[in-house]
Amino acid sequence: MSKKLATLAALAVVAGAALATVTFDAATGKGFVGKGDVQLAFGWNNAKLQSQAGNVSFTYLQVDASDYEVTCEFDTGTKHVVHHVQTTHKSLSDSLSYDATKANRLNPQGDVTGFNLTGITNLQQTSSGDPIPSAGDGCPGNSGLGLITDVSVTSSTSTGGLYVSDAVLGLGPVLIWSTPAY
């Protein structure tokens, strides 16, 4: 009998995970996170989610990487393409405001059923890596000899993810949704 109960419990956990919902627009910071996603991230039962819902916060992080190829012209009139490729990483961290969804006719007890992400409230942008080259700059690796006459992007990727945290309990950030790399 206990083996049967363990199997049913495992199926209930899987079914609960399948019902979890995240919809998110990275451009606006708007979307919805179902309570199941937060519960799965932190291993919480419903009572714990209800008591901690006011401490939950969401952050979006985006990382962009681009490779550049530069064409240099020297005083001798010769031109050549420098095969020195530079990469710039940009991270975008957004604090997202939200409203916990509560009581309605389908949920008369007023339990939190999810979080409406209402947009970006605190935009912080940082960059790392080599500076992006531009026409008129000195040629890379040539101690100031020659000037860049053309810059082209040879590849570019971008990835992002939505994270959940509970600062009061010191939990997170935990990834709950990610954009596909492109």
C-alpha cells in the first residue's frame, strides 16, 4: 500500500510541475508567474508560499555578446582586415514590480495564485569586455599605427533569464524562465 501511495505522490508532483506557468515579455518586463513556479524553485508547499508571497521578488538578466571584425588603413596606404575579434558582454538586470493575484470567484479563500509582473522598475546596465571598435579608432594591436576604416559584426548572441528570489529567507536567485539563445 505504501508503494502505491509513493507512486501517487510522485505523479502529483509531476502533474503540479506541468501546471506551472510563466509568460514573460523581456522587452517590457510584463508577464505572469504561476505560484507553482515559485513553489518548485524553492521547494515550498502552498502554506509556505502564502506566508512568503510578499517577500518574493523577480529579476531579469540578459547577456549579449558580439564579435567584431575591423578593417585598418595604414600611412603607407595599405589596407587589411584585422582578424582580431572583440567580444562585449552586456548584462541587463531589471527589478520587476508585481501584484500577487488573489481572491476571485474561482479562488474565494484569497490565496495567492501567482504573480503579475507589471514592468521594469529599476534598470541597471553594466558592460564588460573590450570596448566596441569604431571607425577612426587606432588599429588593435598596432600601438596607435593606422586607423580603423570599417567595423562589421561577425556574430552576435543574446540570452536571458527570469529569476525569483526571497531576500528575507536568503533564497535565490533561482532561474524559472529563459529565452532561447539567438
